[in-house]
Amino acid sequence: MKKEQRKKLPRRDFLKNVLRSCAGLMLPGFLFAKEAGKKAAALLLDGLYNPAEHSWGMGIDINKCIGCGRCADACKKENNVPNVPFFFRTWVERYRVFENGETLIDSPNGAVNGFENLTDERTIIRSFFVPKLCNHCNNPPCVQVCPVGATFQTVDGVVLVDAEYCIGCRYCIQACPYGARFLHPETRTAEKCTFCYHRVVRGKLPACVEVCPTQARIFGELKKKASPLVRFMRMNKIRVLKPALNTEPRVYYSNLDMEVR
Amino acid sequence: MAKFKEKLNWRFGWLWFNKEKVFMKSWQKIPEQIRRLLVLMVLLIVLFLIVRSWLIPPDCGKYGHYRASAVDNIISQPLRYAGQVECGDCHEDHMEVKNAGYHKNLACEVCHGPAADHIENPDEVELLAPRGRGYCPLCHEYLPARPTGFPQIVSDSHNPMKPCIACHEPHDPKPPETPRECSACHAQIARTKSISHHVYVPCTRCHETPEEHKIRPRDFRPTKPQTREFCGGCHATQTPEIKGIPQVDLQTHGQRYVCWQCHYPHLPEAH
């Protein structure tokens, strides 16, 4: 009996405290719910953009790329990517395949400053440029590994990072087979190509596509009949990078060489 | 325990009204240890629901399994590149010239830089274009990896010290004179040929090139030799022997292939 009496009071107090603190915990939730509702209205850009009506993708024609690197440069300017090597949302690689079967791949500063003619070209058997970026996979490994659900795929097929929820653990950077992610040196959160989502929802092209001088990059709808991307996919033999990984990329290459990985 | 029940009854009596007795009876029938577990379970479930509502952001799930406001943050990022449609609103004259020339597919902002700020404040933010020799070679410097046919120069030997805009108007970059040399655009082929045995064979010996090809390269294409006899003019044993030129019997060599299907005429070394 004595034992019970001793237990009674703490339990009641405990229950009271639990109920009180629960009410307190719910409060910010209710407050934020109102605010979030407001923001979501802005997201739809006053009803001008409905993500469910779109499905974005990109085509890249290797035969047209001249390796000027304007895409990598524009991307850095548009998205405030730190202007130092190693941080790229998009970059251009140069492949040089030599007679002896050796392949050299380089991308000096992501091609932001272009390329220089380096080797004795007599022994080159073929050489070309390959622009690279996040492949916006339909089956994205980076989304699978994120422990806090900070990276996700939108309805229109763009893989994005929630910078507020990202804890900077770099699992996604490891998981991405295309090396498309990096840790932003200031915010310490994962960053990657967003297909310039802020431009796309306003009906503009991604910055890299906008500045490409030879139309080597084609951006558009995947599931509409009258779309430059669908035409590109109809007129070319296309391939994706690392198809064996089953990531189902949304970035399609035409005239891609077997050496490209 | 009895006191506790009374208090409970007074506080939550409204929950069961007259059914109180029925409820209490069936409640009493449950063994003590199960009752405790049930209470604990209900508490845990409530606690779980509360913690869950606290941890999951309220706008999660509006579009998918993510915060709607995360997308909001991403799209609220300011634009730097305006797009060349906007440029044409004010600079019609330049657009007209540009859209008629070779640079018709080149966006204004490639050379002039991001223009969104300039469109907001045309008087305060001025856009400049590179005027030295450094910028144009980003696209037009000779690189073997560039697709052939794309106009390329070797800037070390191409009018050194002269800025590009001295001769080329960037909005309509016609060469000041129609290029005589094929190497102006086909630099890689010219370079390969220059180290081969065909170095002294002019391009036009094999490629019949319409004059218009220099102006509209894609609409008027040069020809390629279509017969084995064309190469045989020098390389067949039937023709008079010329010192140093390898010759083969066309009857037995190469069967049904045209010569250039095996030999690269710009670097025709057989071994």
C-alpha cells in the first residue's frame, strides 16, 4: 500500500506534464501550418505553373558540343556556385582516345575557362566533349540513401535538395554514380543541378541551355508531342549514362562514345 | 487506487455517462497486468502521434513526400540570366542583325553576361562585352575535339595582336573575306593532312566544292569520290608508275569497297 501511495502522485504529475507539454509541442505546428499554406500558394506562381502537367528532361548532342564551357560558366553565375574548382553543377569533359587504346579524360576547372590544346594530336584517333550534369534519375540512388529525406523527386521529375533539412552527411554524394553532387563549402549542405527549377517554373530555359551556342543541349517536355526534346529523341539514336545501374536518367545523350562513363 | 478511480470518474465521467457501470465492469474483468499494458499502449500511441505531428513538417505531402516550402525556397532564387527574348524588347536593331547572321543561335548573354539586373535597372547596371582576344577563342580556338566544320582558328598565327572585333562584327561575324583555305573551318582535317603523304594534294582535287559552301556550309556540301577508279587514277597498277606512289591492282585489292572506306584519305598511310 505504501508503495502505491508513493507512486500515485508522481504519475499524476507526470500525466499532467505530458499533456501540457504536448499542447505546447503542437503549438508551433499549428502556427507553421498557416504560414506554409501561404507559401504554397506562392509556389504555384498564382496558378501559372502546375507541376503535374510537366515532365522535364534534357538531351545532349555530343556531335554539336564545341567544348566552350559557357554552360558551366553560366551555371555558376546563375546559381551562385562557388567560383573555385571542384564545385560544379554542370561541367564539360574532354575525351581523347589514342591509337594505342589509351583514353585521357580531362576537365580543367570544369571547362569554365574553356580547354587548351594539350597533346600531340597525331596519335589521337578520336576526341570529343561530353557535357555532364545531374541526370535527374527516375530511380535516384541519392534519394534512397538520404537519412533525413532532404532530397526528393518532384512530380515533374526534377531531383531537388531541401537545404534546410539537409544535415550534410554526404551519403548522397557517395551514392550518386554520376558525381553530380557536392557539399557547398559555406552552407555545408549537399548541392546539385536543379534543372534551374526557379527558371523552369517561370517558363524559361535552364541557364546552360540558354547560353549553349550550338544547341548541343536541348531541354523540354518528355511526355508532350510538340517538344524539342521529343523531336531530339525521335531523330537521334540516344543512350543514357551507366544504363546498367538502372537509375533511369532523364538526361539523354546522342552520339555517345563507348569510352564515356 | 479507489481514490484515484473516483477522481478519474469525476474528471472523465462524461465519457461514458450511464454506461459507466458496464464499462467499469468489463474493465475490471481484464486482468490487472493487461490493464496496465493497455493504458501504457494508449499512452504510447498518443505520444507517437504527438511526436509525429511535431516532427513532420505540416506542408509535407502536399506535392509528394517532401516539404512544399522546400520547393518554394528553391524557386524563390533570383534569376540572373534573363533569356534572349527579353533582350529583343529594347535592342531590336541588334537582334535583327544577329538573327540574320552566323550567330543567330547564340544568346546575347553568352558574350554580354547575365542580364536580369540590367533589365531591372537599365540605366544603373550596364552590360559589357569582351573586347580583347581572349573571349572568342573559347569557342573558335582550334581543338581537335571540336566537331569538324565548326569555324576555328589558331590564335597564335591568326592576325596576332589584333582584337577579333577589329575585323569581325560579333553580331554578324562574317569573315572579312570568304575563306580561301578549307582549313579555316576544317582545321583538324587540314592538320592531319599536313603530316600525311597527301600533304600536297589540294582538298578540291577530291572534293568538288560549290562556291556557296563557303557562305552556307550546311546547305551546299562538297562531294566525296564515289568510285574506286578515282583513287585508281594515281594508285592503280594500270596507270603509269609514278615514283614514290604506292600502287595496287584494283581487280584483286579491296573487293567491293570504295578506297576511303578502309584508307583515311587525310592520313592514308597503309600500315
